[in-house]
Amino acid sequence: MSQKHYIKRVAASASLVVCALLFMQTGQPQGPQVGTDYSTWRDVMIQGADVCIIACFPLLLVSTYKLFFSPMELLKTLEDVGYIREDGRSKARTANDVRRRRTTGDLPPVYPNGWYRVLDSHMLEGGEVRDVTMVGVKLVVFRGEDEKAYVLDAYCPHLGANLAVGGRVVGNCIECPFHGWQFRGNDGKCERIPYAEKVPDFAKVDVWTSCEVNSQILVWFHCDGEDPQWIVPEQDEITRGDWVYRGRTEHFVSAHIEEIPENAADLSHLTHLHTPGIVSGVDLRYTNNKTWQFVRHDWKAQWAPESFPNNHCSQMLVKHSLYVFGRHWPVLDLRIVARQVGPGVVFLKFDHSFLGRGVIMQCVTPVEPLLQCVSHTIFYQSNIPALVPKFLLKGESIQFERDVMIWNNKKYISKPLLVKEDCAIQKHRRWYSQFYSENSPRLQYQHNTLDF
């Protein structure tokens, strides 16, 4: 049981115990007889209200703790965001219908070469096993006795059992739940077959190159099996513990992976899509409602690729201002440096004299050709109240979900109709093309693969 659910159960149990003790102490009030004074009813109601207030106190404490101290985690499924339900259809059916009927367009290769996040470090404790899908491949991720995270192909070469479903960690090996074969995490070699005298030399599963940095576990993918061509930069403030984990969001986006980072170069969409205040929500049918026009965001941004040897990186500089009833609130002026490293990792760094310093790591991981898992994980100064980074993360989530509604319903246009003010988009596409190789896989459309 997770710590979060454990705290909830303890609080609920404490509330019931308090309620029972108070009820026993006050005794069950006898129902008033005919002619009883009105004050008797009033006393009974006051006692009942006192019991309710005191009994709910533990739950209030838990809610207060979650608000001010615990990390915020907003985890959305694919059908939760970006689709418009009609004719009484369920959210899942609506999402499936849109995905089946949408025109995909002339797509680039679907899996760029690069590093991709599979898990946050705190999601994999010692001896724990996780089932993960990345670039259309089932993987098993486990933490061995040496506290290292290992990533292997999930299917046992013996008879095809999924090592992540029922498998267990033995030392630094993963044991197959079907017949007990044990595979080493570092090289995938089978170390033990419990009923065999000898282990064949060729008995092994493929190992995926991985690293654990910035409290995240990342896996390297290259269509030709080449070694990593760059490393994910370490954020020293996270390693030293100066910045602490304050929460994460997770969304699933039905789009080509390149369309998500391309937003960094699409500067004009900021003023149209993201100017309405976050109080107007994420449904694009209502974000420009006059009710919410008293809150407006102002954005100024520029994007550019970095030069050698960091040509796999690019930077977006963003200046944000908030206006309420036409009045500028400089206390919420933010200057953000968004540095993209490869196709799947972006560091959004905050540095504010009043709100403090921190980083949101946006990670885009391709699950299937047109299904991306996008996480935003925030680390922030430990001496800044947790409400500040949680507010920033929530605001980021609202703005991001507006983009999701666009991505989930759009078509990819390989030769877009652009004006000169859109020149950064083509520049971004040329920069991003370096992550494709001649053998990078392309979409092979099957009608039933878009169901979930």
C-alpha cells in the first residue's frame, strides 16, 4: 500500500474512532416527547454538530498536509483530455472514434533516436518490478539488490512469459514467473534454470542502455542499435537535494512525437491559444468566454538551436506577464529558459526573485507510433512553500491540456502553408530531423491498433 493511501486510511479510521468515543461519552439522546421544550432539540443538534466537526478533524489535517506539504500528482488517461463527447458516448468511445477516423497525414518516422524517460526514480523501490511499454516494445524495469535500475526486454526467450508480470527480483536478476529462469540485469544472461544441469550460453534477453539521473530512469533508443551519442545533463541542485520533488503530471497524447516539441518554435500560437487566463480552463470552446477575460497572459518568446557540440539541444526563452482587469501584476512575471535535449527531454527552468528557483522536466516518451506519454515533473527550492511549485505545475498542466486538445484532433501536414512570421517552424523541423536515421521505423497503419 502506498504512503498516500495509508495516510488516508489512518485518517478515516481516526475519524470513526473519535466519532464513536464522542457518541459513547455524550450518550444517545432520547427523542423528545410531545411538549418537550425547543431547547432540547437545539442541544441535540449542537451536540451532533460538535461530534461531526471533531470527528472530521483528522481528515482536515490530512487535507491540509496534502495541500501544503505533499507533492501534487495529476495523472490523466488518454480519454480524459482533448476530446469532445457527443450523443451520449463515453469518453473512451469518443477518443477511439476520433483516433480511428482522423487523417494522419504524411508522417515522419515515428520513433526518433534518443533518450526517453520510463519512470521516475521514486516509482521503483528496491526489489520492485515494473511493466513498461516504449517505442512499441514491452520492457521490464527492476531495481536490483545493488539499488541499480535495470531495463530488459520483457518476454522470456524460453516460452514467452512477461517477466514484468509476476516476475520477482533475486539479487540483481529478474526471475521468470513461469519456470523460474533468472536473467542478470547487467547483461541479460541467464544465470540459473532451476531444473536444468546446465544453462545454455545463448540463453539471454536483450538489455536496453539506461541511466538514472535527476531522479529519473531513462532508456536509450536507436533504430540501428548505436551507442548513446550524448548524455542527459545532470541538474546539480537535484543531486545535492537543494531542489526537492514537488509533484508531477502525466498525459497521453494522440499525435506524432515531433508535433509536441515543435510548439516551442510555433511562437504565434502562444498569443492565440495561451493568452486566455488559466481560470478559463482547457476546453477551447470556452477559453475565450467573456466571463474570464479579466485575466490575461502575455507571452514573448524566441527559439533557436544550439551549436556544436550541443547541436542536439535547442533553447526557447519565454517571458510571461499576467494582467488582471488590465493591470499588470509584476510579481508573477516569469522568465523561463526551456532547454530541449534530444527528442524526448526538456528542462524548463524558473528563476524568480520572489517565487524562487526550480525546474520542470517535460519528458515525451513514445508508447506507440501515435501515442505519447508526456510527464511534467517539478523540483523546487526546499525552502519555498510547496504551494508555489504546485501552483506553477497546475498552471503548466492547464496550458498544456489546451495543446493536447489541438494535437488529439489535428492532422500532420508535411508541407505546411506558412507565412514569414512562421519561419522558426521550418527551422525547428530541420533541427529535429537529425534524430531520424535511414532505418527509423515509419507508421504501418492497422485499423485495430488504435483501440485501447
